[in-house]
Amino acid sequence: MFYSNIGDVIPEKNIVCVSPHYDDFLFFLGGYLLELKKNGLLGSKNFTNISTFSRSNYQERDSEGNKDASLRRVQYATGIRFIEDLECLDALLGPHNYFYRVMGEEESQVRGKILNEGEGEMEMAFGSYESMDAHDREILARMKDAAMEYMMQADTAVVLPLSMKGHIDHFIVREAGLTAAKEAGASRRASLYFAEDKPYAGMMDEAESKINDDFIAENGLVDKAFPHHPEEILQLAFRHYPSQVDEVYNTGIRDRSRYLKDLYHVSGECDRIYQYDNK
């Protein structure tokens, strides 16, 4: 369903975004935030960003360096990415207008996951329960316990990734939060939402789209589409995350916005999240 009134999309006052990586807050909620700001509603919400896989060795256009998981490399890449993230959140929300939590888990390539380097694709490590090792399962258990704290908070929206295209880090975050929500059951007080992973959302093939659609159906997720601002998101991305983004982001974000615009038969650009209502 398309919501022209952005205030109806996430009615909860407190919004907690569980971000797998340093740039995901922008790509999960950036369009929503810009629409709130446009309508003078940004101040009506309290935002917390949780940076989960915050020990990183990744830098765009550095394939050899991204194979280096040494402490020196992690210090170098993590420092850059952390500052980039703070600067972007400052631009979106204003300095000191949000809470920022770091969980300190190791990103996929620091854990030794192999990045795909297919032509035309982003570098990423795919994964699912079948491919998870003992380390991954330990991380999932820690994240589930951390997520449970937020599940018990009233007037709170917890935002997780849908894990489109199946990046292993996104998958672990999604499953940790969903498992916490299911285990909380009727005692859960927070609402649970799933954001479309970008730019992955605009890059899925037919098989990947079916996996995503099956997850939505199996968990009874309810779609909530709303006005989007893809060009402003891209400007923020290229300005604040120079160590992360490349031209494929333009394609993934623009194509998804246009696809949703046509799907919902609206005149403007479009984004979407899903709400999990089961208790």
C-alpha cells in the first residue's frame, strides 16, 4: 500500500535502525527521513543507529587491500568508515540529534569470507544458514540477545534489512532480529520493520526476487510504500561515503525507485519498507 502521508508509515516515536554496515542507515531510511524533513516531522522522532559489523577492512577500488585482515588494515579502514558514517548522519539528522551504538562485530571479509568480484556486481559475500560457520552463529546469538532488549520497548520501531541478494552480514542481522521478535512473542512491545537493502534492491535477478518474495510471504510482512528522494540519497552517498560507493549505486537506487513508482502507480519516486505484525 502506498502512503502519501509519511507520518503514517512508522507511527512509533522511537526508531532504532540495526545497520549491518556503515552506510546502511542512509540506504535503509534516508528517503523516509528526507520526506519527514520535507513535511516538518523530523523532530517528532528519536533515532538510534546500531552499527553492527563495525570492524571493517573494506575500501572501494582496493581489491588487494580488502584481502588484508590485519589489525593495521582494520584500524585504517574502520576509522575512515566510522567518520564517513557520522558525517552522513549529521547531514541527515543534525549533529547530536541521534544516538549511535557500535556492536564491534567483524565484517564478513575480516572474518575471511570470500567477496564475489563478478562483472557488473558489487563486491559482497553471499550467505545463508547453510553457509554459516561457528563464528557466524556466535554473532547471530549475540545480536539476537541485543535485539531482545529493544523488542521490549514500547512506542519503538526496530528496522532490520530484508537481506536482498543475501549478503551474509545482512542475513545475520535480519535473522537475529526476526528470531528475537518471534521468541518475544506476545510480550514484544516494539514494532518490527524490514527495509529494502539498497542498492541491492535494484540489482536482483528473477531467482533472487523470488527468494525475497517468499520471505515476505512466509513472515506475513505488510508493505508500506512512500515518496522517495533517490537523487538526494545518491548525492549524500557520494559526498559522505567516498570509500564505499561507485557507479553501480546510481543504477541500483534509481532503478528500484522507478520500479516501485510503476508498481504503485504513483507520479513520484517511491521507496518501501515492510511491517511484521505477528505476535
